[in-house]
Amino acid sequence: MKQSLKFATVACAITLALSGCSQSTPSHSAVSTQAPQVQSIKTYNADTFFDTTSIRGNSFSSTGDKILVSSDESGIYSLYEVNATTGDKTRLTNFEDSTYPVRYFPNDDRVLFTKDSGGNERYHVYVREADGTVKDLTPGDETRASFAGFTKDGSQFFITSNKRDAKFMDLYRVDSKTYKITPVYQNTLGLNVGAISPDGRYIALSKSNTNKDSDTFILDTYKKSLKPQLISKHDTPAQYSPDTFSVDSKYLYYSTDAKGEFSQVWRYDLATGEHSAALKDDWDVSFIYFSKSGRYQVSGVNADASTKVTVIDTQTGKEIAMPTLPAGNLRSVNFSSDEKTMAFYLNSDTSPSNLFVWQVGSNQAKQLTNTLSKEINQNDLVESTIVRFKSFDGLEIPGVLYKPKQASSTNKVPALIWVHGGPGGQSRTGYSAMQQHLVNHGYAIFAVNNRGSSGYGKTFFHLDDKKHGTDDLQDIVFGKQHLQGLDWVDADRIGIMGGSYGGFMTAAALAFEPEEFKVGINIFGVTNWVRTLNSIPPWWESFKKSLYDEMGDPATDGERHRAISPLFHAKNITKPLMVIQGANDPRVLQVESDELVAAVKANGVPVEYVLFDDEGHGFSKKENRITASNAYLNFLDTYLK
């Protein structure tokens, strides 16, 4: 469940990415005006906030004139081709479930994409032919598959699939013309494919040993033995994770935190076995990759909850000079095949991600999308600040704070502690329609990165190991006390909310610190660790040891799991509670929320329960995000404001 931005120590950590939500019930008018003594600010309803478009992906077509994206402008994520010159879009898929882009084929206009069913996380890999027909390359009700890369010439690509054994992902080679699938590596050791060399010869594999330690292996497919070779020998616990190969297939770039508090990128020479430092920073280096010819190196650093992207011209060794751009963080940089055009997104607290293209070296980039609702004035939205406070033991805890524009010492506002998923996730800067909707309506949000969050060094990351619901919960309580010290916050009106692990923390706060928070909103949250740790999805098998190192083995730690599970202490919950749940959630089963709701209702406490029949662990449909966001606001207006 703990997942660092750099090292996925547990597959698909119980992490919930929420971009916002709301409901079709009539609530607040699209525009209203605050009282005269307060700063004049327009407020917008949830439908308006979610008129915002979420967009992802930026694969260039082989000719460089189109870009493949996935957009939820229709209400569900569908594939679109974006004209790289005009920004005009053509819809490519129209399913009941969201479709997510992989990329164009290197030499033609066919498209690879992924889709699950109703949020069950059993993703399949599909091909959309140039004529619009679609083929599922990885059929099977229980199959889970993913794309693993093309060879440099585009004649073949790789996929991983658990069709042989639900617990393990095997590697297969697929012929790009016939779609014939050939086994490459049968994963009987619990390894995970991390990268494949452009010539298709080398496979970089990783193995999670504990939640502090992992290894990287190289598999040379030209050798008959097909025995992975360990390249990360080390004496003390450290994480080693493959990133990418050089375009000439001579080097593997991998990440490790063996050299200090933060992850660095190192380079491994496949011919000589020599290791050399490639990239380091004062924060975690989150990723590194190269353009098709290797001319450009793209890397990112997780700098205090924001991503700092750098693009280096490898011919000169210097960072390329970008044109003047709107405020925001660069992300998802990609190059056309001829490397003359760069596509990227810009995202900020007050602006959702927008797609840009830039002719490398020119003076101006072109913005292809406008994803913020035309009804919203960006000046009405709020930029965050990074703040720190001391917790119960003196440890400094960081967080992302949003102050409503209505707030002042003479107009104190209610506030919410937001707890991220994970437990090893991180609250970061960037646009969230859900959070901006609440802030716009006068609720301060303090997204606390409690101990155990990623991004602040490996020591901080492991401080909550087997201390969940105790030490990390106290960080949340002290975050509330920090809010109470702000002269623009109403100290008596502070609630807590969060998704996934943050949902657990919300329920735990109400159960174990029942007088601290006035209300709680539990979104897809674990409430019974005994059940959850005994019913993890089979595809988490290779990470089970890390998961148990993090949370405890149910065979030996069942008593502690019961002690920290809010469900078994629901009699203590006396404050109003809202619970959001997806019926198809494979991580947090619906029964978890059903039982918590019933137990708290038995206390005579107000409980509101919103169940989505067509969602899993998160929101894939805009309509459901709107329903949920309206529910949050109505609940808070009733019980907190």
C-alpha cells in the first residue's frame, strides 16, 4: 500500500487520485456574491468546476501532425486525436468505461490503449486500427495486462500479462503486423518488468524484498538460460529501480536511494558492468527518459511537492532554453519522431493541465487546449502555499495550504485537513477541481503530508511503518492545531477528509480522537485492516512482502490490525460522517463501507452514504465526480459551516 513517487514498493498502493467531484442536485447558484465586508469573490457550483476538462497523454503520430490524448470532455475518458497545428480534436473511442492512451504505432496511425471494466482494475491492452475497428489483444475475464514498450524499429512491442498465473505478470512479445504473441519470460520469481532496451535484447527487472529494499536484474534474451542477473548487490537496505535504457541499448539507467536520503539516477554499462552516477538533486529524482535518437534527455525532480522538469540537449550538455510560458509546472514532455516538435502540459493550482506544442528553438509555444471552464475567472481560484509545523515529537511536517479569498481575521472560515492516499503518497501542488470547489465556497484546505509520505527522504518515508493510525494520526491532529493558530481560521469548525488511506485516516480520527474534528468525509477508505490485508488483489503478490513490512503480516499482527481498524471502534464515533464508495472497488471492498455506515448509524450519529455502482477505487466518470463534490459541499454546509 505504501507507494513512493520514486519506488513503487507496493503495487498500486491504496492510493486515490481525485481530481474533483460534484452532483446534479440543485445547490449553489453558478454565481453568487459574498457579504460586502468580505473580499468580493464569485462562487461557482460543482457543475461549473467540472465543466473543466481533464486530459492526459501526448504521443505523436509517426508523421508528427497529430497527438494522441485521453480527455473526459464527454463525461468519460475517451481517446482523441489532436491536430498538432490547430488543436482540433477527433474522437477515437466511445465506450461505457474510460479508455486511456498508450501511444501510436511508430510507423502508422494505429493506436494502442488500455481499458478496464467498471473500475475493476483488470486492464486489457487494445489496438485501434486505422479504420476504427478495435481488437482486445489480452482477452480474459480475469486477465490483467499492460504495455511494456516497442522495439526501436517498431516491428514488435511487449506486453505483460497475468493470464498464466493471476499472481504474476509474464512478459510477451507481440508482432506489430500480425499481433502474434510469443512468450519471452515466465515470471516465476515474482519479478516485475521495469524497462526493455530499444533493440529488444535486454529486460530490466525489479524485485521488492522489503519495503526498504529492492533489487534490479538484467535479463539477456540472447542467452538460452534466460536467467536474470542481479546488478544491484548491496549490503544495507536500499531501493533499486530500473528507469530506462539508452537509445543505443548499451546502458541501463536506474534509480536508487542507496547513496543518501533521496533517490538518484545511476547508469549501468551492460558490457563492462560498471556503475556511474548520472543525476542527483537535493530532492528525489522522479524520472529520466530520452527522445527517440537520444538527442534530448528529460528528467524530473520532486521538489517540495512540485515537479521540476529539465530538458537537456545531450549534444551540448546544456539545458534547452524554453520560450516564455504561463505560470505552472511542466509535465509529460514528449518529442515528435524527427525531434523538431515538443509536446508538453502545463498545470498549476489555478489552471488544469493544458497541452502545448513548441517548435524546438522557436520563440513561442502554441497552446492547443483550454481546459478550465469558460464560466470560471481564474482570478477567483486560489494558489497554495507550502507550510510546515512541528508535530507531537518535534518532527517538522510539511503541507499544502489553500486559503479562501473570503478568509480574513474578521471573517474566519471553516477548514478541512485533507489526507492523501497511500499511506506513502504525497499531497502535491496542482489543479484539483474538487479542492478548488470547496475552497471557492469558503473552506480552507490543509493537505498535510504526514510522516510516511513520499518526497521528503527515505527516513521520513519509513517513520510510519507499523505505526499507522497512531503516529501519523498525531501528525494530522497537530496539523489541525496549526490551523487553529491562524487568525483567519475558525478554530471551532475544522473537519477532516481524504481518499483511500486518507479515508482510513479520516475514520480513524473520528474513532480514536473523537473530539478533535467536527466532521469527517471518508472516500473509498479502509476501515477493516484485518479483512483488507487478507483480501488483496492477486496481482499484488510480488509486493506482498513489502506490504506486510509496511502494515504488518496478518498472520502475526492481526491484533494490531484490529486495534487500528476504525470499524471495530465505531462506537466511539460521535461526529457526522460521510462515506463514499465504489461498488467495484477491488482494493477497499464495499462491505467495508457498508459495515462502518451501519455501525455509526447505530450510534445515532448523522451518516451520509454515497455508493457508485459503476466505479472502482476512484472516479473515472465526470458525472460521478460532480455527484460526489456536491455531496461533500452539502454535507459540510449542513454540519460544519
